[in-house]
Amino acid sequence: MDLNTSIQDAIRNLLEIAKFTLQEHNAHMPTAILHSFEGTVPIVLPYEDNEQKRSLTEYVKNEAIKNHAYAVTVISSAKIVDSRSGDEEECLVLATSIQGGRPYVVVQHFERDIERRLITFGEVIEGEAAEMPGQMLIIPDWDQELCH
């Protein structure tokens, strides 16, 4: 199995965990997952403003280099707004930057019932069809790692 296939399989497994978390807690905190040959390292990203978000992003980038990560996945729950109709859709987004490769994105839309407790998931969209403007993607400076 090649590295890209391995990463895609890992992302599909992470999606199942994110769905479970969303169903159990009715929310999903943004989380970064570092992928390395030693395993995966999760980092919860509890930011409240852009300054905290930038600080946590830098932290993840540094941890990726320190842990020799070959990929970084960011899992977030997002609202997509159709600019033409104003309709909103909620979705889980898993955006992965891969060292030396093209980013890989997985999106799964979901709907909540009137009480916002029961969640129904839609189809999973992967790859180029899932890419969207504004998705959170953390790309470490892997060239820095190669220089050490």
C-alpha cells in the first residue's frame, strides 16, 4: 500500500471518530492530527479568536516538524453558505496537507432535527470535489525539517 492510500484510509477512520464525537457531544472541536511513522498525535485546537487560531496553527506546524509528521489533518465542523440562495449546510471537513503531495479533503454533510439532537449524515465527498474556499489547512514548513 502506498503512502497516499494509507493516508486516505486513516482519514476515513478519523471521519468515523469525528462523526461519533459529533453525535455524542452535538459538537466537534477543531482538531489537528499529525501523521508520522510512529503513529498519530491529536492536538485539540480550542481557539476563540484569530490570534489564538494563529498561535495554535504555529504550534501545530512546530509539532509536525518535531514529530517528523509526513501529513497533518485538520478536522473541523463547518457551515457552508450558498452565496446565491443563502442556504446553509453543516458538514464535517477533514483537510490533510501531505508532505510533497497535493492536499486531500473529505467532507460529509449532516443535518440536525428540530431539537438539534439527532444528526443524519449525507454522502461523503472526497478529493478535488470536496475542496472548498476557506477550509482550514495547516501546512508545516517541511523544507525546514529537511535542512536539519
